[in-house]
Amino acid sequence: MPTDLEIARAATLKPIREIAEKAGIPDDALEPYGKFKAKVGLDFIGSVQDRPDGALVLVTGINPTPAGEGKTTTTVGLGDALNAIGVKTMIALREPSLGPCFGVKGGATGGGYAQVLPMEDINLHFTGDFHAITSANNLLATMVDNHLYWGNGLGLDARRVSWRRALDMNDRALRSVVSSLGGVANGFPREDGFDITVASEVMAVFCLARDLPDLQARLGRMIVGQTREGKAVTAADLKADGALAVLLRDAFAPNLVQTIEGSPALVHGGPFANIAHGCNSVMATRLGLKLADVVVTEAGFGADLGAEKFLDIKCRQAGLAPAACVVVATVRALKMHGGVAKADLGREDVTAVKRGVVNLARHVENVGKFGIPVVVGLNRFNSDTDAEVAAVQEAMRALGTEAILCTHWGDGARGATDLARAVKGMIDGGKAAFAPLYNEHVSLAGKIETIAREVYRAAAVAIPPPVAAKLRRFEEEGFRDLPVCIAKTQYSFSADPTALGAPTGHVLPVREVRLSAGAGFVVAVCGEIMTMPGLPRRPAAESIRLDAEGRIDGLF
């Protein structure tokens, strides 16, 4: 069986100008990066804002397992299938981070015959957007230390600097460092640290901003630290907002690529959903809605993280209202949630499927709380048996929805046609009545408690007194109405990554809270989650190399 990379290499790509023409993007609006990828000019994006919006479809999934679920693959397959049945559709995805590509997760361009291309480019440096975001983040860090060095006119307390440096790699050694060592000429030594680029507030701002003026204004509101008296110091106070916006200007234009079957895809921005808000850029999503009848997009990790943040943060800020939602699952993953070891997944085990399907059921129920009709995309593997599939379908019928078998990995659009027809039916039915999970005027602690209770099914939230005091201070400073962004493990509804299935009665421990004033949300860091991941014992980087002809091998 060919690998994803081999399938991608064998595909015949169309010139990006043909894909743009199919999407309704004129030639003079393109800024090509080679033959097969381009940015869409901001002037053109501004010119189409008066057009009506198409329908927005969210693809999310169950809590991920080592068995794989195929959320991005399903997003691509569904988009291709909708185009195949005559619905003008665009796909909107996040850009992959280099950290997972060289770590444990691999790339994020789909798989099999449901991929966005050029796969190697997108998974690696692409159009340089992440480098621009990293540079902007670190320019601000540099300006913080430079301000301290040259007299500190703002009275910034070096002990209360909260702005961290960024790197788009998994590097645990940089989580906590001491900077400015080496003597007077190098500045004032202080505790510092790095986050992975996708966890930077610059990434969040980049993905939530509506236009360039909004981008620069949000960058200016980002808080870098406090004075001794507790007054916030912002990027605008440092006069850094203009320079940051300049670094991000070209990157801010969405990237246009294509699927194997020639569907236009916008791939832009990429915050993680376990430590950030997990959605592609508002710019790309809104552009797609102006050009297509349907936009299929995804949110990172399981619906407890990505979908909740997409709906409570991105949709709230951008004025979006999804018409339908697809929750992706596999029989293999459900068996893992039912207690089966990865080595034993090839054997039929209907009982384990029935135990594990509770994870899928909870995600379906949770999405329904937002007023969005839901269907399950059951991404089929060759080892799945009819009895195992029937167990999933029966459980979904009991919830008033259906689990539709999909084979788009091997069959492309043809393997997702039934799913496409079901999604089109939900859109045409007009039954969506989207509403966020909580009212914006609820206290910040109350918002965390609502998500913990309604989505994670926790019995309680543990917020230590110093953290609770910090939340109250945020409210006193005028940030009570912001949504909250939970940073926790993606592997479980709880903060314990080993608690699979659908745990209840657990306690959500809030370790710290951070104000992302530019992005417009408050981050609640729960459990042992890290904003700078580490590499696994055997990172994917060990298997990635160039072959004798200079081609990339081992990327997945």
C-alpha cells in the first residue's frame, strides 16, 4: 500500500492559477509562491466583503488516540465529495507546525487520496507564515529587554515580565531559562522561557484578526508584563505594535492550494487546540464563505477542545454561525477508548467498541448543546468488521443521528459521497440555531466552570486562591466579558491523559491563568499541559531524510 507521501508525489497538480479561477479569484489577486501555491491579495479580499456568506461546516473528532482518527483527511474528503455532487465548496485548514512534523504526530495535510498539496511544502516551511509569526513574537521579546536595558522608562518590573520567546519546535530544554547572562553589556538577568510558536499570542491574534487595522490594534493590546504597582505594560506602550504588524503584513494574506482532486483549499494560521484556540484564520474562513456555497473547516483535536473553542471563541468574535458539524471517529480509536491495546486493534472486539463509543456519544451530545445538527463520519479501516461498525451506528441512532461509513483515504471523493449528501441535507434543512455555550457576562471563573461541567462533565473545578485572585483582577481591569481558552490534555475529557472513554466526577485543576488581551481571551492552564512540548523518545525526525535524488523521505 503506498504511503501518503508516495500518493502525494504521484498526483498531477494543476497550476495554482487554474485553482484560483475555479474558486473565483482573479489572476491579478494572486501572489504566487512557485507553481502550486499562492497568497490571495488583501485588496481582493476587501472587495468581496459585501457578498453573502455561504454555509459553514465544522469537522471535529473524538479524543485522539495512537490508533488515528483522520479528522483532516475527512475534512478534505468531504470537501472533495461536496464538489463532486455539484456543491461549490472550499476547504479551510490550519497550517502544520514543524514541532509535530518532527515529533510524534506528523504532518497535517490529510492522508491517502484526501490530501491537500503540495504536501511537503505545506508540512515544512510553506510560505513562511510561521517564521513571520515567530519573528514578530521574538521582536517583541527583544524590545522588552531593550527597554529594560535603556533605563526602563515605563517602570516595567523585570520580575513581572510575562512575554516569552517562541520557537516552532518541540524543545523542552527551553521551557524555563535565564536570559541576559554574561555581564553588564548583556542586560539584566531574569527568568525567561520559550513557548512553541503555535502557542504564542501573536499566532492567536494573527488568526482572529479581521483585517490589517484590527491586526495592528490587537498586537498593540498584548500585555508584556507589569510595573511594580501592578499596571499592565503593552506592546503599544513599547511602541512595538507597528513593527510587529509590518513583519506580519505579507503573511496575513491567506494561502491558496489544492486537493488531489483539484478542490481549492485555504491553508492559513495554525494554533494548537490543546494550548491555544485551535482554528485556522478568520481571514481565510471569511474569504471562503464569500467565494463558495459551502466552506468545510476543522478544529484541532477532539470536540471538547477544538470545537468548543471554535464555537465559543472564533465564532463569537468573527460573527460566524455553523450550519452543520461532522464528528470523526474510527472503530480502532473507539476500541482504544474501550481499553484495547494498540497491538490488538486488528482483532474484532464488539464489546470494546460498545465500551469506547461512549467517548463519541459525549462529543455528539456536546456539539448538540450549541444548537448545531451533527452527523458522524466513521472513517473505515480494512480491519473493521461489520459487527463493529453496526455497534457504532446503533449507538448513534439512539442519539438521533447517524454514523456514515467513509472510505475517502483510499477512494477519494467517491468514498465520502454519502457523508457529503448527509451534510448537504443538514444545510438545506436549515435546522441550525447556533448559540455559544455561555453568556459573555458570566464571570471568568463561571465560564471555566460551565465548560468543565457541560463539556468535560467534571464534578468540580479546583482554582487555587492565587489563581482566583488573578481572575478577579482581570475582571476589575475590564476583561470580564472575554471568553476563556482551556489549555489541557487532548487525550481525555479530564486533565488526566490516561482517563479514556467518558470519565465523570473528576476535578479540573486550574494551574494558572493568563490574560491574552490582544487575542481577546483568558487562558486557563489545567493539569500538566505544557505550552512548549517535548520530543518523544523516538521522534519522527529520526526517520526523515533526503534520498539519493534529493527528495524528502519519511515525512507523514
